[in-house]
Amino acid sequence: MTHFPDIPRVYTALSESIACCLVCLPLILTMDWLRRLRSLALIIGLQLLLQWVAGQFPILLWTVGMFLNICWMFASIYLLGVHQKKTALYLTAKAFIAAELVAALAWHLYCLTIYQQPVDNLWTQAAFMLVIASLAFLLFHQQNKKINLEELQHITEKRVVWVAIFTSLMIFMLSNIGFILSGTLQFQDSTSIFILRTTVNFSGLLLLLTQESQQYDRYLREELTAIHNMFQLQYKQYQAYRENSDLISRKAHDLKHQLYIIQQEADKQKQQQYLKEMTVAIQHFEAKIETGNPVLDTILTQKNQYCLQNGINFTCIVQGELLHFMDIMDISALFGNAIDNAIEAVEQIPNPEQRLMTLKVSQHSQFIVIRLDNYDISNLDLSTGQFPKTSKADKDFHGIGLKSMDFIVQKYGGNLTLNKEDNWVQLKILLPLTA
């Protein structure tokens, strides 16, 4: 009959701290080195202290000690920057099961191979645990990084959080039931207990990751559907703009012929009034932008008309013929969303002289450069590198414009960047000519 010692609490504490850091790794990487060092020292140091304090509790208070450690894991994740409570709770459940699995697996393998052997000492133990735990956590990290934190916050619903918490509790109870039943026929030695614990923890982590993957797939399907619907809407708008543009062009042509009749008006005052009204109408109708791409011409002409009506200075220097390789729906969605976002921003500016927008499409070397600049006096922060959230109240049906644009750019092997400098928001898109 084999009896192995329980996992030293120092390894459990380190596993719990590392698991918390891994699920929050993107946030840790954004910290400056001093803040990162302080955060890691606080998280690991207090986790070690709590495990030591819990080890002093009598066996009847063992669950109290575990509860305190789990609470600190939640606090650690919150301190690292996950401030959405439901997401922090979900990550705590996942990190706890991962820590339990890694610690149990590494210690069990150590006991089977090195424990009570001639090479068994503290240094060998620490080195073995480091190697096995590193490999296990590396596999966990590879799986965990498939879904970033921002997307995880979108897919984490309250129902999912409660399922994760309940799953963690059940897994924890099942994985430790062997210690309660130790000495019975089924659990006569420590090997059986550790096999049960490792297997149950692995099953629990696999269950959580599977649920997470399913939620993520559902989220992606819904987002792709929304983007597709937006493409359809933009394309229908383009068709309507083209029809209106053709009608306007015909009207402008007819008005030119009517000028001759007006010129024959005997009343000079009425004649001047008619001429003035028709001149303004013709200028409005012929506010047409020609780029060399008929699809882009239609979109930009419609947007330009809207800008003229709303006191927005919209400047275009566009080589539209460079975009002939792009699909009509892609051009419509890309430029429609980009210009609509810029218009929405400049319309918030009370000073008409600051309502400025500039669109440029040109070729540089082997790339097509699309750049849209608009003046902005809001508190928009683009320093994080993330797309800004929509300012509209209807979050479910807005805010995917930039994502759809990024989707289109990536389709053609390009790159989209968004930044703000000196009150100017700059949208820059690079598309390879080989596309």
C-alpha cells in the first residue's frame, strides 16, 4: 500500500497565482514594468501567506481556508484589470480548476518517479515541479489565448458564469472525495486518490473550455450575421444613391435648358430671382464627385451632398480607379461606414469652421493608401489600440461598423489603424496592390 504526502501548500499557492496571471496575461503585458512587478509580488506573496495561514487551521476549517484562497484569486484577477464582475468570476473558476489540475498532476508524477528515491531532495523537487507545471501551464495558455479578454466579456453571460461556478464546486468536491474515502477498498493507497483528483480536474477544465468554445462560436456567428446584414444595408443604400444620382443628373440637365426660357422673362426682378434659385439648385445637384470608380462616385456624391446640407467641409482627393479589384458591396460598406463615423463625429462640433473631413486614396509603392481624417473635440481615447465602443444607446445594433471595415480590409490582405493626434482622428488603411 502506497502513501504519498499531500501537495505542499507552496506549490498550490504558486499554481493558483500563475493561473490567475495567465488568464489576465494581455492586461499584465500592457502594464509598465514597475506596476507589473508590484502587482505580481502582491498577488503571489498574499497567496502564499493565505495558504500558510490555511494550513494552520484545524481540519474542520479546511473549507474556510480554501474559500479565502479562492476569494483572493478573484481579487487578484480584479486587481489585474478585469473589472467586469461576471467575467472576473468566470476567470476565477477557470483559473482555480487549472491550478488544481496542474498542482495535482505535477505532484503525482513527482511522487511516482522521484519521491523517496536517492535523488529526492528539496532542489530536485522544486526543479521537477517547475518543469512539469511549466509544460502544463503552457498547454493551458495555448488554449486560453484563443479567445481574448474583450471578446470573452461579450460572450460571458450570467448563466455561463453560474454554470462555471457550479461546475468548479462539483469538480472540487469530486476531486477531493478520495481524501474523505481514503482507507476504503477503492482508495487503499494514495495513487488512486491522485488519479481520481487529476482525472476529475482535467475533465472539469475540459468541460469549461468546451462550453467557452461553444459560446465563442455562437458569438462569432451572430457577429458575422450582423456584419453581413450591414453589408446588405450598405449595398441597398448604394443602389438607392445611384438611382437618386441619375435622377438628379437628369434634373440638372433639364434645368439648364429651362434657363433660356427664364432669360426671356420681361420682369427683371423676377428673372433675377428665378436665375438665383436655379443657380443654387444646379450647384446643389451637380455637387458630384468623380473619382474614376462609379461605385465610389455614387457613395461620395451622396455623402458630399449631406455634408453641404449640414455645414461640413468634406474634401476628397481620390484615385478611384485603384479600387476596381474590390467587390461593390465591400467598397460600399468600407467607405460608407468610414464616412458615416466621421460625419457623426464632426456633427457634434458646434463651430462650423471646425467641421472638417478629408478623404485621400492614392498609391504609394506597392500599396493603396486610404486615409480619412476628421476633426474631433470629444474625449475619444484611441491610445489602447482597441476599437472605440459606440456612443449610441442601442449597443446591440451599433458599434460593429469598425469591425466590418476591419473584416473587409483583412479580406484583401490589408491593415487598418485608427489613432488620434492634435484633435484629428486618422483612419488609415493599407491595401496591397497584389490583392
